[in-house]
Amino acid sequence: MKLSIGKKLGLAFGVVVVIMILAGSFSLLELNRSAAAFRDVSEHEMTAALAAFGIRANFDEMVWATKNILLRGKDREILSKEIERFHYKKDRLETMWQPMLEKVLEGPDVTAEQKKFYADFKAEYAQFLAAWEQAEPVYKAKGRDAADAIMKSKGRRAGDYLIELVRSLRAKALKDMEEAAARTKMAVITMLAAFVVAVVIAVMATTYISRQLTAVFEEAAKGSRGKKR
């Protein structure tokens, strides 16, 4: 069955609309996935990395506080100040930064390696606290050398585990961001390609239909001249 010019024009327009709808739907899906990936990076990997840095900063302050107590703590005022500093940093680490990090580490996207880094830190941290609980009364009773022997090498690797955790989180964040950027690029390319295809179809349909109309008009003109003769 031969289609009329109007139907051909409508068919061409329909094809263009379908192409644009499909391309737009695919691009919108990819952009939504990219937005979700960027949001996950912001809410999870970056938040976890920030919390890990916070834990390390406070833990370093705790370590320095114990060293200052052992080195310069004979003065009661200094001893009181450093002990107060130690407990303040400990409180911030355990009530502010640790809950923030642990909340993220409970997520489904966290790797077993990342969980192990944090578990190793907690084990090292617990050893450090236990050693300090023993060292503080020993320091008051027997002096610095006896307390320093208890604290020797305790907590030394805790910061290393946090650094490895941050590196792992950063690597995952970079990978997720690269994938999101690739999806965004694909969405843009798809829309541009769909636009080019739609324009080509429109031009071809317009050219074809204009030729058909020209042929119809020419035949009508010839018929009109033939009747006049």
C-alpha cells in the first residue's frame, strides 16, 4: 500500500520523536546514576575519610599528651593539664568521630579490607588505652622509666591503619567519580547523536516530500495545459 505524503510526513515525525524519547530516557537514566554516585561519594567515602582523619588527629593528641605527662608531668599543674587534654581528645574521638565513621562502615559498599583496617585500628587503640591505664598509676608510684616501659610501642601502628583506610576510601571515591563522569559523558554523546540523527531524518524526509510535492504539482500543471489545448 502506497502511503500518502501526509502519512509519510507523519511517519518521519514519529520516528524523530521516538529517537528523541529513547535518547532522552537513556540520558536521564545515566545522569541520575551519575548524580547518585556523586552523592554517595559525598555522603560515604568523603565523610568516612573525614572521620578517619578526625580520629587520627585526636589519637595523635592523646599520644602526645601521654608523652608530655611522662616527660614533664612532675609539676602538678602540667600533669593535670595534660590528663585533661588526654580525656578531652579521647571523648571527641569516641563520641564524635568514631560514630561517624562506623555509621559509614556499616554500609553495603564497604569492602572487607576497609573493615579490617578499622578493626586493626580499634585493636591497637584498645591496647594503647589499656597500657595507659596501667602506666598512669605506675608513673605516680615508680616514676617515668617504669611507666615508659609499659607504654613502649603501644598504639604506634594505629595511625598507619587509619592512613591505609583513608587511602582505600579515596581510591574508591576516585573510581566512583570517574565512572560517574563517564556516564555523564555518555549521556551527552547520546543526546548529541540522537539530535544529529533526528536532523538527518528530518532533512531527508523534507527533501523527499518536497520532491514528491514538486512532481505532483508538475503533473497537475501539465494536465491543466493539456486541457486548455
